[in-house]
Amino acid sequence: MEKKFHCPVEATLSVIGEKYKCIILYYLLNEGTLRFSELSHRLPQATAKTLTQQLHDLENDGMIHREVYPVVPPKTEYSLTV
């Protein structure tokens, strides 16, 4: 089901309105591609579960790109979608 919004602000807040999403976007904009652990160190107050969920939401909304490398240990990088 497609979301319906009454104004652009409502649409924007639905995408980036959660607690850490703006901060995640800030770091990716200013520092470029970051691994999950690097984001976790920059957001020590965020639990791994919360950070993972908000990264997943941003990826689903097309705001960021997630790249998983098939290595041991697993390597996952996040970057802004341009």
C-alpha cells in the first residue's frame, strides 16, 4: 500500500524523522562510505538493533546504499545514494 502525504514536510519526516536517521545521513554525507562498526562508534547511544533497523529503513526508502562483501568476518558498507 502506497503512503499518502498531504505536504512535502510530512513526506520528509516519514523518511528521516526517527531518532538517528538524520545523524546517520549527516555522517555519510560528510565522511563518505562507512562500515556498520564505524557508524556504531559515532552513535554510541544507539543500540545495534536500532541502528540496524534505521539503516534498513533508509535503504528501503532509497536514501542509502548497502554493500555486503562475501568475506570473513562479514564486511558491510553504507553510502549515500546519489
